[in-house]
Amino acid sequence: MTAINTTIDHLDWANIGAQLDAEGYALLPGLLGADVARKLAQHMRTEKHAKGEPLHSADLGGADLLSFGASLPAPLDVWRTALYAHLAVIANRWNETLGIAARYPTALEEFQRRNQKAGQTRGQSYLSRLVMGNHVPLHQRSDGEQVFPLQVVAVLSEPGTDFQGGEFVMTEQRPRMQSRPLVLPLQLGDLAIIATAERPFKGTKGHYRVNLKHAISRVRKGERIGLELSFHDAP
């Protein structure tokens, strides 16, 4: 755990914060690593039949989801805890910028206790498996009183080799403007921090809120396994 925390502590958090301020996402190339990514992908393949939640509805894109529930497999549990400590600083700065009084505690454990008191006990982190023709529609995980404004995503298969298509897509809606599309160039072993739903945007007359959603485009060939890691639970 110490080595993991040291790696995260040594990231350029000033630059990460600047990326999040400018675009609503920040790429962390190679942070997860190809070996860990493939082990997590194998976790999806071996357990999806026992624990998976197949989404056969066309409205939901046909993906298979493997929800982690309250506990995360190693090393995701310690990574999430270590990442939260740095992201809470950014989240609190965003709230201050937007004039929101609420502040996030410095430790994930305390934030999880707030979730429980608010009746939010359903874990939202999961692995997704998409094969040819599947996609994940635009969505955001912002239900409940306690919503952390940042989350983490990754692709656990190799684009161009294991699958084709399946790009990670975000849309950003600014007031009285057309939605802005964003495509994250995720590679095997990369992590990305993204805005959960809202973030501050600096316009000509000051800061205001913009709304973001994310999706995975249709897989054209092969198998795409991905990760979505949330810091707050659902009601």
C-alpha cells in the first residue's frame, strides 16, 4: 500500500487539477499498468456469470456489468483511497468556486460514513464487458445527497488489438450552447479522472456550472472490458 500511495502522491497534481478545470477530465497514462489491467479483465471473465448483471435491453447498450458492491478487489481498494485524498482537494476547490457550502472530508472512510448516514449504501463501481454491437449510453452517476464530483475510468483491453470501436466519449452541456463532444484516447493500463456530473467553467462573466455525461461508443469488433470507479454510493 505504501508503494501505491507513494506513486499517487508523486503525480503532478497541480497539472491534473489544471486539466480537470480546463476539460473536465485528466489522463493518467500507464498508471494502472498493462499487467494489472489484464488481471482485472480476467476477473470480469471468470466471475461475470456468477455475479454479473447482463443488460440485454437495447436502451442500455447490451453490455455485461460486474458490480463490486461495497468491497473492491486489490489493488483498486487502496488506489481509490489514495486517489480520493488528492481529489477531495480539487472537489472542495470546485465547490468553493461554485459557491457551494458543502466540503468533502480529507479521508474516504469519513466520506463513506456520510454516504451511509444519507442512506447511500449501494456501491457503484463496476467492470463492463462489451462485444461487437454493444455500447454504453450517455449517463452520469449523480443520485443521492452525497455525490462526489469526480470519478475514475479505465479500459482493460487493448484498443486496436483486442477490440475496435468502443471509444470513451463525454459530452459537456453549457447553458444556451450546443453540447461539446469529447473523446478520451484511453490505452491499455491508462486511468482517467473525469467529472461525475457537474464542474465549474470559467466564462467571460465568471464561473458557472456545466453538465457532463459519459458513454462508450459501439464496439465494432472484439471484446472491450472497462472499469468505472466511483467514490460515492447510490441510494
